[in-house]
Amino acid sequence: MTIDDPLVRALVRLLSSSGRVPTAEFSASERSALVQFSRSHGGLRLVMVGRKSDYAITNRAALESHVNQLQPGAWVPQPVAAAPKAAIDTAVTAGGVCYLLLKAVSPDARWGDSSSSEARTLMLAELQQATGVVALALQPEDGWHTNGLLWIVEQQSQFDQPDWLPKDATGTLAYCAAPMRPSLQQWLAHSRRAAEVRRISPSLA
């Protein structure tokens, strides 16, 4: 079947994978279509991995349904070997890599990686315009850090609805499912990751 719609092509490519595809593998029109789709429908996230980025599925059933609404028969559901949403939401994968979900609390929330000769900076608010939330791949000895506050919550509801934050709050909101994974604890302990780290108790939010 010929697929002319760049959004359908991009979603079929994602659905045909184990759940994650490097952004570089999509054409410019496909990336643009994914940005617009994720803003209005969700179902996928942008995952920063070192100096590169991937698109990751967070709701496979929703993507499958949307593809077949756009072009019936373009996608036939089939078994997959991995569950990317679970891998991201539990904030841990094999090999000591930890995926931390991030949202900008203030427009100036900025992250930098000082572990390589070519420093990299991420402006969270800009990235969120594409996917609503950013998943950053972390390793204990990497150089990712922010100069602002880092608010860490362990309940999904606190992350999804951060209206409990003070009105003048700034920095970054991060989510990791309780209990905090050893890989994330090691990452936090390795070096100064933020001006201040605040772990929020479920009873306080």
C-alpha cells in the first residue's frame, strides 16, 4: 500500500519499531507532522539520548487507532517485543541508563551537558512545544545538570497536574516512579545536578 501522508508514514514507522526511532530517520515533513500530532493527540514523546534524540511511543493503541482513521488498512496491529511506555515510566532500562521525565516549570528552564568537548544546551520549554514532556536519558557519570531548581515527584498525578506548585515556582519538574531507582540515586549523588533538588512527598502535593 502506498502511503502519501507524511504523518501516516511516520506513525507506521514508529509502530513497526520496538517503540523508539531516532528523529534523524524521519524526513523533515514527517518530523513536522509528528510535532503537530503530539501537541494535539499525544501518544509519543521526544527522548533525549546523549547528543541525539528519539521519538518513543507512550500509547501504542492510540497511535494504531489514529493511523487507521487517517488511512484504513495502513497498519495491521502485531505483537511487539518491548513496552516502551513502561520502560520510560519506571525510569529505568538495562545498562544503567535512567530515563527522567521533565517539564519546564518556568520558561527559562535550561539543561546542559558538560561531559563532552562540545557542550549541549536544552531549553525545556521549546522542546515541550513538540511533545509536551521530555524524557532525558541519564547515566550516573554524565554531565547533565540545570542551574535552576529541580522538583522531583514520585506520583504521575503530581507530574501531570502540577497546580500544587507555588505560583512563583521556577526551574524543572521531574517524575520518577516510587521507589526511586538506584541508578537515579547514583546520578543525583555523582555531581551537582541543580541549584537545589526538592523531593516532594505525595502528601504535600
